[in-house]
Amino acid sequence: MNEPGTSRTAPATVALELERLRGTMEAGFARVDGSLALLVQRSDQTDKQLADHEARLDALERARWPMAGVAALTALAGLVLAALQLAAR
């Protein structure tokens, strides 16, 4: 079955190839691990930006409601002044 002399070198060859395969797998896993770490970091940054934008939007929405009230009071005051001027004539 085996050629003479190959029975001694076959286990050594298999061991060498397995070691090369192990090194290749370790390098691949290291690249994947690095890529995943980068994705997690970017996701964290995106979450922080989203939270910041939501806080800013909430602040703008809260500030918007008093402006409508001020505009309505100003219009009402103008209407009252116009009515007083017409009544004074």
C-alpha cells in the first residue's frame, strides 16, 4: 500500500500541513475578530450620535411650543389694539 520510505514521512507531512492550516486559521480569525471589533466600535458611535440627535430634537420640540403661544398672544394683542383704535374713532 505505502511506498517504501513514505510511511515515515507521511505523518511528518501531515503534521506540517496541519500546522500551516492552524496558522492560516489563526490569521483568519484574527482578521475577523478585528473586523468585528471595528463594527462594534462604529455601532457604539452611531448609538451615541443617535442619542445626541434625539436629545437635541426633544429640546427643539419643547422650545417650539412656547413660540406658538407667544405668536397667538401677539396676534390677540394686535387685534385688541386694532379694536380699541376703531372704538376710539
